[in-house]
Amino acid sequence: TGQVTLDTGFVNTASCVSSITYIDGDQGILRYRGYPIEQLAEQSSFLETSYLLIHGELPTSQQLTEFTNRIQHHTLLHEELRRFFDGFPRDAHPMAVLSSAVSALSTFYQDSLNPFDDEQVEISTIRLMAKVPTIASYAYKKAIGQPMLYPDNSLGYVENFLRMTFGVPATPYEIDPVFVKVLDMLLLLHADHEQNCSTSTVRLVGSSQANLFASVSAGVNALFGPLHGGANQAVLEMLQRIQSDGGDVNAFVRKVKNKEDGVRLMGFGHRVYKNYDPRAALVKKAAQDVLGRMAKPDPLLDLAMQLEEIALADDFFVSRKLYPNVDFYTGLIYKAMGFPTTMFTVLFALGRLPGWIAQWREMINDPDTKIGRPRQVYIGYGQRDYAPIAGR
Ligand code: CMC
């Protein structure tokens, strides 16, 4: 079978060719389809960037209108799917609910599961983009015991999501335009990041020719972990812990450096970026804007900025090239918007969705795709003889 080399964590193994996202981790560069993330964050929108990722080019205004209208048309969940939410325990983590509900989409849309039929893939794409925000809000409503609100298709993508999440039937919901703009940008910043853990999962599952819903559901589960998408929740919990322990940032940093109980500075470090994550710079600016207009400043922002300053001047972090990543400041913004910590990773999933879809579509259309099947280095016993139970 030839020589097998070991690369745990795939640190130096490319699994595919791709023309979607470019990262230069040493210089802190991120581009979607060639466009710098800074330009997209400032001038594009989440849906336009989703189109770009999925279809390869920025849409014309007619293409964007059609894409947006089709997504708006599919926001409703099947009533039977809505009933699924009654069956989950109330304290279920919304990421677990999200992955289950996305997985269940393949039971409702059996007409669009053929990965090699372009029209079926396109309608699955639209359904996912349309229904995932509805599922996410329902997961939240279930957790807090409020009635679920049907989508309102006269609203934009992010407005609709905010209204379904925070609105109640009794009172009209006033949508804060600053929150809409910032959340749209945060989703855009998360939209793709080449072969990260969840995207590689989507591709690996899809390489067996599993359908798009099944593959994306697997991606949601991969994103759930605290070293990946779960980091945004972990950052806020870390800040809250530091605050409740008296706010001693230096003591916390010492703990991290001594690797006490394996504690890490969450929201710092990245497999690819060995420089400031360009998304983190944009998020930090947005956090200062959003939190700056609050009547009562959030002391956690101050803690986060102190942590960053101390870490960036400390040899432990400098020598390991550990910089803030995209998750370091996002949680503070989500908190200011009213999201509970358990919803943070769900927001990451909403953002990453077009990236998963684009990568899955690239994978399925690549004639060189083979089923993903890593090798191993076996270190167990050689052959030995079975011992009857009485003699063990
Ligand atoms: N705090 C303290 N030490 C760290 C951290 C951190 N956040 N990250 C890495 N290190 C140390 C690590 O202990 C190791 O030190 P040593 O050489 O002494 O053993 C060295 O830096 C290299 O770390 P690694 O674990 O080999 O690096 P990796 O590329 O395998 O891990 C990472 C990347 C993102 C999992 C890691 O940096 C980490 O755990 N960060 C905290 C969690 C986090 O913020 N994740 C979000 C990542 S960005 C968005 C996303 O993907 O979801």
C-alpha cells in the first residue's frame, strides 16, 4: 500500500483544490473569490456575498433580486417540522436543535436530494438559506418559552431573523437599523474560511454523495465544538468568569501561560493566521461602535481590550504568534443585541452557511473528487489468539 505519512490535524495536508477563498495567514489576508474581505464588509451585503461564494461572481442587480426573492419565498417551515421543536427539552442547546432540524430537512424535501441534479441542488441551496434563520429563531423561542413567529417576507433577511427572534405577537417589534447593519456584516465576515473543521466535515460527508442537507447538518455539529465555532460562547463565558473572580486580567493570563487545567485564552490563536485575523480587526471596530452607543457601557468590553493588550505584549503569545481571532469580540456584540450566549454559535452557523454550500457544490462538481478516506498508522497489537472468557 506504499508509504503512509502521519499528519494529525491535517496541519500540512491539502484535501482539495478550491477557487472560493484565499487566506494568507502570515500577512493576515482573506479574500472571497478574489475580493478583499475589507471591501466586501464595507460595500457588500450578506446575501450578495453569499451569491458570490456560491456562484463565483458578484450578481447583477437582477440576479441579486431573483436570489433574494427566491430565498424570501422559502422562509416558512413545514408545519410538521415546526412541531419537532415541541419534542426537544427546553434547555436543549440551540446548536443541537439546529443540526437536528437541518438534518430533518432531508425528510421533508425528498424531491431535491440528488447531488448530481443541478436544479435540485439549487432549490436545496435556496431552502437552506431561507429556512436556517427560521429554525435558529424557533430554537431560541422554544428555549425561552415564547410563541414562535412566522417569518414576514416583506422584511429583509437579517430584519426578518431579528424580528422572529426578538419579536412577540403582542407588540410591534422595532428593528434597530444599526443592529441590522452590524449583524449583516458579522454574517458576511463568517461566510467562508476555506477548509476549516466544519467545512472539511461538510466536504467529507458530501464526498460519499450524501445530500446537501445531511452534509450541512454534519457541518453544524462540527462547528459546535469550543475550539471552532463554540469559541464565541467560550470567550464570553471566560470574560464573565474573569469578572466574577474580581476582574484580575493579569492573574488570568498567568493561568493561561502556566497552562493551568489546560485553560486557554479563548478567541486567541488560529491554525492559519499567524498574524492579526483581518476579521477580528473589523469586529473589534464594530464592537466599539455598537457598545459605544449603549447607555450603560459593558465592563466586559474593557476586560477584553485589557486582555488583548496584555497578550499582544507578552512573549508567550508573541512567540507562538497568537492574535485575536474572529471570535474574540463577536460575543460582546451579540450580547449587546440581546442574544444569550447559547445563541452565539448559531449566529456563526447562519453566517457560515453559504460557505458550506459553496464548498459542497465545488466538491460535488469537481470530477477529481473521491470519497474522503484517510489512512492511519496502526500502533495496536500484532496478531494474538482469542482467550475464552473463563480464562481472562
Ligand atoms: N491560549 C493559550 N495558548 C494557546 C492558544 C490560546 N488560545 N492557542 C494556542 N496556544 C498555544 C498552545 O498551547 C501551543 O503551545 P505549546 O507549543 O507550548 O504547546 C501553541 O500555542 C500552538 O497551539 P496549537 O494548539 O498547536 O495550535 P492549533 O493550530 O492546533 O490550534 C486553535 C488552533 C484555534 C484551536 C487554538 O489556537 C485554540 O485553541 N484557540 C482558542 C479557541 C479559539 O479561539 N478558537 C476559534 C478559532 S477561529 C474561528 C473558528 O475556527 O471557529
